[in-house]
Amino acid sequence: MRLLPRTLDVPTSPIADAHRWVTERSGGPPLLDLSQAAPAYPTAPVIAEHIARVAADGDGGRYAPPPGLPVLLDAFSDELTRSYGPDGTVSISDEQILPTGGCNQAFCTAVSTIAEPGSEVIVPVPYYFNHDMWLKLDGIVPRYLHQLDVDQAEQLVNEQTRALVLVTPGNPSGATMEPELIHQFYLLCRRHDLALIIDETYRNFRTVTDPPHRLFAEPDWDDTVISLHSFSKDLAIPGYRVGAIVSSEAFKVEVLKFVDCVQICAPRIGQEATAIGLNQARDWRQEQVDRINLALDHFTQVMARQPGAFSLASAGAYFGWVRHPFTIDGPFEPLPTDEVIRRLVLDHGIVAIPGTAFTPSDEGWIRFSYANLEPAEIDEFAQRLDRMGSKS
Ligand SMILES: Cc1ncc(COP(=O)(O)O)c(C=O)c1O
């Protein structure tokens, strides 16, 4: 059989790659895992108890209606309407929401509905690696935007352009975009009849509670906006595979053709878990966010003194986006980032994702996920960076 060259050209997922050095460790200090962005804690008790009941129920294992379980659609449309329009200016309907098998499936099916091989999609750098992977697997050309600047983005638009992607808060940057800047990108997309795909996986992990943007208050927002959501982190159910697309009713009908072929419906059990979580686990969700934001404060504080000459560029959600010191402009002999990662794992017991998973070339970045670390582990992490710097 002949495999597609474009598939062979796409590198494998960086999470597994980062762990390949871990298997070569023998001894050393306990591993500090800053590679994963998945919650390390169990889901809310109210969700676990509900799922046990659903699993025992006669209907628990059946397909869900492909457009989504009504109880989930109602819960999520309410939540979106409230949190994006506390002043009553937003109204999201159940028909504008399509539950998907996670936010990754939401992205892939949405992109495949609007772009074909040879189409172009504008992607700010650093990007979420699965977005870049999917575009390439589908033969779509990612056009990299090296600064979050609307004029620069406009220069990349041509006949082939179909969409512009934003991720806020960002993975890997952790940075939250200002609503005004998001709005400028929306206007750009509207001017050129492009889709604005906005991945809001980490929306609830922001440090502010204001609406993330004001797009849903625009009269014809759903002609342009495809807003993507994930419940993996928010409800600590990554294995339940639930996310959502929020766009127009007509778009939902078209994406459903893809979902029907690849998964038929988002998992019933996951939709049940999400609905009960949105309706009954609000306090629990807030507790997780508060705890992770305390970790953010601590991480930001320890990184402020640039341990080992590692320098924090931005942080938030789950991530710190850090420039390592082994670059041409750094204080030590330059090294490829993969080699820095190898040394971090083998010599210092720190596992993290090389920035090369999120940028088209090696620019000396590393993504550290601090969200699952205790404060004492964050201190220990910084001391190990110090040691790496002092030995170089
Ligand atoms: C920006 C972003 N989008 C999507 C996903 C995938 O989410 P899901 O588990 O809902 O597919 C992730 C997970 O890390 C992510 O960081």
C-alpha cells in the first residue's frame, strides 16, 4: 500500500515524543512532569455519581441524537448566553451548538467544512500543534502569522484563504487576547468573507470573569465566527471526549455530515457528564480554576528571577511559554531545543514540550505546564533550572 506523502511528512504528536527520554532515565530525582495539559485530578463527585447511574440505565449505551442531547444543548446555551452577555445582549440557541468528540474534532470537522487541499488558513505563531497537524494532514496550507497584528494578517489574505485561527487563552502561550483585538480580527475576516475560528478551550481559566469577547453580540456573528469549546479541562473529563462548535444553524447541518461519518454522535456518556457538570458543578469548577490560578501566581513569581537564565515570555491557563538560554543570543553555548529537552529530562528530571512543536522553526522556546504542580514542586522546578544554568 502507498501512504500519502503529506501524512508521512507530519511529525508524530509531541507529547509521546517528550516522554521518550523518560524511559531512558535511570535514577535521579523524582520526575517533575510539566509536559501534560490534562487535569491530574478526578472529575467532580456529582459527575462521577451521575455517570454511574447513566451507565446502569437501559439507554446509557445508546447513540445520542447526532445534533446533541437536549439537556446538554440547554445547559450550554444558557451558560454561553450568560457568560458572553451578562448585560442581556447575547442569545445563543441550542441550534447554534453542535457537541463534538472533543475540541480537536470540532476543529478538524469545522476546517474540513470550509477548506480543501490547496486552501490556506492563517495561523498565529506559536500555534496549537494539533491545528497545524490537521491542516497539513488535510492538504491545507497554514500561513504563519508571526505577530498578532491585524495589518500583518491582512497581508497574508489571498484568493485561497478560507479562515483565520485564534486560540485564547493560548496553548502554548497561555496569553489571553483582549476582546478589542479579537474584534479587529473578526472585522478583518468579515471584510474578506473568511471564517474566524476561535478556540476557547481555556476560556474558564482566565484570571478575569468579563466576557472573553463581544462577537456573539454582533447581529450576524454566525456568518463569520466558528467558536470552539472543550469540556476536557473545565470538567476534568478529557477521556469522555466532549467539545462543541458554536456557529450558525446552517453550519451545524453541514458539519454534522462529517461528524456522522467519523463518530455518528458525540459520546452519550460524555454529553451526560458535561450537562450535569454545567448544571451542578459550578462551585467545583471555580475551585479548580482558583487553585490553578494560584499555581500561575507562584510560577510567575519564581520565573521572574529568571532561574538558570530561562526567561518567561507569557503565562496563563495551564502554560508558561519560556525561552531557554541555549540560543545564539543567550549566555551559554547554543543547543537545539530537542537537546535542551533531553538534558532537562535525563540530567534534571524535568519533562516539558519543545517549542518546535508550536513554531515552524527552532526559536529556543519551551512550553512548561505548571497547572498540575504543587507550590513546593514549582520551587523545586526553579531550583533545577538554576542548577542547569550553573553547570553550563
Ligand atoms: C487549544 C486546544 N484546543 C483543543 C484541545 C483539545 O481538546 P479536547 O480534549 O476537547 O479535544 C486542546 C488540548 O490540549 C487545546 O490545548
